[in-house]
Amino acid sequence: MNLEQVRPTVCVVGLGYIGLPTAVLTAEAIGRVAGFDIDAGKRRDISNGIAPASEEDLSRRLRDVLADGNLQIIDELQSADVFIFAVPTPIDSKTKEVDLSHLWKAALAVLPHLSGDELLVIESTSPPGTTAALRDLVLSKRRDLVRKAEEGFLGFAYCPERVMPGRIMGEIKSNARVIGGLNATDVDRACCVYESFCDGDLLKTSAETAEMVKLAENAFRDVNIAFANELEAICYERDVNIWEVLNLANRHPRVNILRPGPGVGGHCIAVDPWILAGSVSAETPLIQSARTVNDGKPLRVVRRALELLAEKDRPLISILGLAFKENVEDVRESPALEIVRLIADMKPTAQLEVFDPWVAEEPMSLQRLPNVKFYNSADHVNPESDLVLGLVSHCQFLDSGFQEKLRHLRVLDVTGRMIVSPK
Ligand code: SAJ
């Protein structure tokens, strides 16, 4: 497939936080892009130029590609030269097993539209072997396409994203990208699509290696953060400043310890290690321990906060930040949310005032807690607070004027970025 000679039609299946930006960038680069999502409400909003996630520049660029006809949001799947699957691959909260049902459903929905000359690309985070399993599924249901696949016309590739929420539009374009295929032709065909909008290096490999790389990257971050969180517990007990330890240790040219925090949230770093560990029968004690350490961090933060307030019967606690990390609105799997719930539960006499200028509405799970008040701003932190608990270092909390207001309060700052002069 040479983009100079033939502009492929592309269909992006799943218009979530990765699928929609991918559809918009592909539409800008080569046009003739269709976007499909099973959620009719989402399709309607996107068709009207409303992007579900407030990534910088996404809404404006979405409206532009819709207006010039380069992106069409479709209600029914249709034929295309390239299908890109960007559907969720969550894990079960109890068993930690990956759930590929959305991917298989999407693949089955695409089946009737295949003629045997298409490239099917998975972007969703998936266990090693998923691309090969997709091929097997397609060919088991469409025996008529076996020959086309053998002759290299029907291709399968795995091209994971590695972008950072909040900076998706820029990073999708600039990050290096791993392009894995079931054979060299599939890799080359996938490269043709991605080089149309990606300025970063395209790193060619097999599909299974690409699947493994994606999981390895995020599991590595999780293990590194778990080490940072454990080191922080050691420093706390020894009364050594963890931030100074990190600054100095990271001056070693070959050491890069990440930062301790309230725990690990979001839908990638806390999930992917389970997918990696679950892909083999071998024991994976390191990866699993890292998960245990990071999942246990919210409770450790809560115990520390309650220790500081032991003498107060009805403490007023101001909590800074609810999102899963700084400068994003996303509260999914947020450790800060868990911390608020735990404090409200373990100290029902406490009054909690939660501030997050990035989170538009009070999450449902907090609305039912009688001792929690939510503010979608950084204003009005009560100067009578018995404790200010800094959980997420949003830019508003780092503002010098804001920090000045905290100067005379007792602050427990788990981010290491908000400390003014703790009492
Ligand atoms: N965290 C720490 N300490 C750190 C860094 C992060 O406690 O030093 C916490 C954060 O507060 C957050 C969680 O870990 O709760 C995850 O944060 P993250 O920034 O590592 O990861 P995500 O989920 O926002 O985005 C990641 C991408 N991260 C970065 O680029 C920094 C990237 O690794 C993945 O490609 C992407 O998710 C993905 O989609 O898989």
C-alpha cells in the first residue's frame, strides 16, 4: 500500500480517548476516514463536534475534519481498506483477568465487510498472542479468506499507543511508535498508515513483540513507582526527607527512580501489569508485589493522616486533588478518590472538603457520603482546616498565591510538590 498512489479508506472502531484522536489525525493526514462506536450517544456527540475528552485542540480539529468531510461518523460499519480497533480491554476487578470481549465483538462486527484485501490493526492494550488470535478468529469464521491471508492480501498488525492523557494530540504525532505485524508485509502496510500522521520513529517488529513491549513499558513504570512508594515508607519511619533522597539518587547517571504518591490510578499503569502477568503460567512475584504495594498506598496515606489528627474529635480536613493524576479531569481508578472514601468511612466525625478545579462534578461515589463536600475549584480552602491533605499536584495548587494560603496550616503533602512550610 503506497499512500502516494492510493489513499486507503480507514475505519476506526471505538472512539474513546485513543480512537477519536487517532481518527482525527488520520482524517487530517489522508482523509476518507470513518469512525464507528457502539455507543449511539457518543456517535451523536462526536458528529456534532463534541469530543468526550477535553484534550488540547481535539474539539476544534474534530470539527474541522467533520466539516471538510474527511471524517464521517457512521452508524453502521462499512467496508474499508484498514480497520483500526481501539476498544477497551479492561481487567476483571476481582480475578484480574483481561476481558477481550469488546475486541472480539468488534472483530465479528467487521467480518461481513471484509473482502480479503484489508489490514486489521489492533491498538488496544492486549496480551501477547492477541493479534494472532484475531487472525484465527477471522479465518475460522470466513474460510473464504484463508487464501487471501496466505497470499498476504489480508493482513493483521498491532500498533499500540503510548501517549499521555492530557497531551494526546501532540504525543500521538511525535512519539516513537512500535509497529508489529504477523509478517513483514503487514508491518510495511501498517507503517504506511502510521507514517501519514506520525513524525516519530516507526519501530518495526513482530505483532507478539509489540504486544509485549506495550505491557512491559507500563509494568516497568508500576514496579518503579512501587519501589518509590516503599522507599518513601522507609524514609518516613527513619525521618529522612524522601524528596532529597530521590533528587540525590537520581543524580546517579544510571538511576531514575519515579515519584512516590497517593497510589497508582488511571487505566493503564495499574492494569497492564496484570495483563502481562496473566499471559503466562509462570510465577511473576515482582510484578504482583508491585501491584500490592501500589494498591496499598491509599490506606497508608489515610492511616498517616488519621494519626496526625488523633487528638481531634471532629477534624476539618481539606483535600487537594481528586483526579488520578495532575492536570487531568479523569477520576477513573483514582487513588485520591479511594483516600477520600476511606477517610470518610474510617473517621465519620471528620468533615472533608475536597477541592479539584479539573473535575467538573462530584463523583457519584462521593455524593452519598454525608461528611464530604466537593468544590470544583481551588478557592475557599478553609483557614480553620485541621489538616490539608495534598494528593494531586494540579497546577492551581502550585500557584504561589495558593501556596501562601497554606503557609500557616498543617499540610500532609504526598506529592512532594505542594509543601510550603509544614507546621
Ligand atoms: N505516578 C506516581 N509516580 C510517578 C508517576 C506516576 O505515583 O512517578 C502515578 C500517577 O499519579 C497516576 C499513575 O501513577 O496515578 C499513572 O500515571 P502515569 O503518568 O504513569 O500514566 P498514565 O496512565 O497517565 O499514562 C500512561 C503513559 N504515561 C506517561 O507517558 C508518563 C504511558 O506510560 C502509557 O503509554 C499510557 O499511560 C497508556 O495508555 O498505556
